[in-house]
Amino acid sequence: MSSARPTGPQYVTLVTEGGYRMHATVTLDWEHGAALYRVAELCGTITVAWDSTDYDRNCCDSDAMEVTFGRPSPSPFRWRFEDAPTVYGVMLAGRANFHAERMSPTSPWWLSVRRAVGAADDAEAPDGTRRRTAAIVHTLTHHMLTRPWAAELRRVHDRRHAPARYRRHQEAIRELEAELATLQEKVSTEQAGAAVQAALIAEAATGAGPVAALPAPVAEPQPLAA
């Protein structure tokens, strides 16, 4: 695993903080920038990648991650994925987003975990499944981010999204330039108004004579004492 861009599958044994042991085959997707963990104990795949939508929000400094329960599809409308994993007899569905620094090996609430139920795939997974899944995703994500190839995989992700991000920057520039033109017009108006007032102040200062000091007040005479 020393190569910056390994191409073949990698076989790893991973253990969660709670002691759950997993045997996984790791396949790196060098087209999309993702790591696919095919976990034997789950009879399915968990895909770990970076969240492409977090770039537009620009809300955090840490890595925003995206986990797909199964092999990801290019369609944004797809919810069930091929080779979805099963945790405690519950087949998982969908994707989940989270920040790497907010992961916890003991609390599951940082990760949204859904299960496939009939035609509706928006049901929350049972608490036991959620806890085990969060522990597994924590372990897989930490493994991926600490690999020698993680930086190159991230560059692949960024290059893939660069055209869309470039367009978004161009749109933002156009919007800001329009705002700048409006603000510059307002600044010019305020500058013109300030110049008028400055002229009036100067006129008042040069047109008035020196101010004479007022005489000291005269004390009223006090009646003499009898």
C-alpha cells in the first residue's frame, strides 16, 4: 500500500473501537475518487468518498465525507445501490454525509443510517443497526484518510468536480461584480452629497467674523446689613 496510486484490490482486516472485526477488500475508484470497502461480514459494500456539495456551502475546514451504502451510481436520483450491506439483518440504503472531525466511535448520532423497506427507502434503521453501522463507517473512514493514497484520491475527486466548481465561481464573480457596480453608484451618490455639505461648512467658516468673548457678568449689589 506504499504506491501513491495502487490499482489492484487490497485486503485488510479492521477492528472497530468496540472490537468488531471485519475482513474487507478495498478497491479504489480512480475515476471518481472513492474507496469501495467490500466487507465480507456485511455481505456488501460501503463506499467512502468526499462530499462534493460541501464545497459550495464552504462551511467548515474539516473534510466533509460522503458514505454510500453499496456501489455508487452516477444518478443523483437513485436511492438503492448495488451490493448494499446488511447490518444485523437490515439492508441499508442511500447515502449519508458527515464531517470527519465529528465522527465518534461510541455515539451513532453523527451519521444518518437508513434501511430499505419496500418501495419507501426513507425509514430510519433500528438503533442497534445504527450504532454498529456508525462504528463501522468510523473505522473505514479513518482507515481511508490515513492511507498513503488518500491525498491522490482526494485530488482525483477535486479534479472531477473542478469544471462545475469553476462555473460556480464564475457565476459568483458575475453576481459580485453586479453588486459592486451598485455599491459604487451608491458610494458616488454619498460622495456627492458629502461634497455639498463640505462646501456649506467651508462657507460658514469663512463668512463669519471672529467670535467676541462675552463680558464677565456683573454681580448684583447686596443690601447693606442693618
